[in-house]
Amino acid sequence: MKDNQNESELIKAKVVDINNHVIDFISIDYKLLAKVIHQATFLFVIEKQTFRIFCHKRSQSKQYQPGTFSTCFTGIVLESEDYRQCAKRKLIQETGLDLELTYLNSFYFESKKNKIWGQIFYTFYDGQIINFIQDPKEVEEIELMSYKEVVIREQNGEIFTPESIQALHFLNKRVLRQ
């Protein structure tokens, strides 16, 4: 068996029912995950002074939505962790930052490609984005965008992951208020 196959079989995601109760665990394979409801985190890094958010372009090597923009850093909640632990892991993995996280809310998202119970977290950051990308297999580039910029770019045809757009609207209503 190949090493990467063995690794993906060992790492399990939580499968949940429509009420977000864990009912099973499944290997992290996006073809399998697309068929079940699973848990994920949505983590927004917000620039303190301007309230712009650190959006990023997903790597071309990603299985789900390669090369598209996301308004937040996302992660699938693993068998051994809760939502907050997942958000913290993804923040460190994708940005190298270890910051305090604030919980915003939970939401359900469903499309043809994804069924997710998600929790939204956010943090403020006032540093530079130089050398911010820790793993080019995850993140291709990072851009600071205001809520309005994201909306305009999406209206003009730029593709963002749909679940990150839904999460962004929640963030805007309660935190950004743009």
C-alpha cells in the first residue's frame, strides 16, 4: 500500500446527522465526504486596523475547489478533535500563526458538492502577510479584501468557495458590519 493511501485511511473525519450528532467516522476522501454530512471549521483572520480579511487562493493540488478563492481558512474536523481544536490546527498549519480564536456561530451548508455542519471562528491580526503561507500545497496566495471587495469580485465572476461566502455573510452581520 502506498504511504499516502495508508495515511489517509488512518485520518478519519466525523460523519454527523442533520442535527450534528456524530454517527460515524470516514477516511478523508472528498468523493466519500461529498456524500455525507461532516463537520468543518471556518476561520477568519481579520486585519485589526482595516477589518479586511485574509482571503486565500486554494492550491491547484487541492481535491476540493482547487484554485478558487476562500474567504477563510477551513478544515475538516478530525475524529480526535473538536471544532476549536480543528480551527487552531488549521490556523497554525496554513498561516504559522498561533492566536486566540473567538467563536461566532454554527451553521449548516449544503450543495451538490458538500454537506457541512460548520463552526465559524475569527481572530484579529496586525502583522504583515510576508511569508504568511506555510504550506503551498494548501494555500497558493493570500490577499487582503474587504467584505465589499469580495462581494464585487464574486459578482464580477471570480469564483469563491460557496461555503466560505455563506460564512462571510455571518461574519459581516455580527463582526465586520460593512
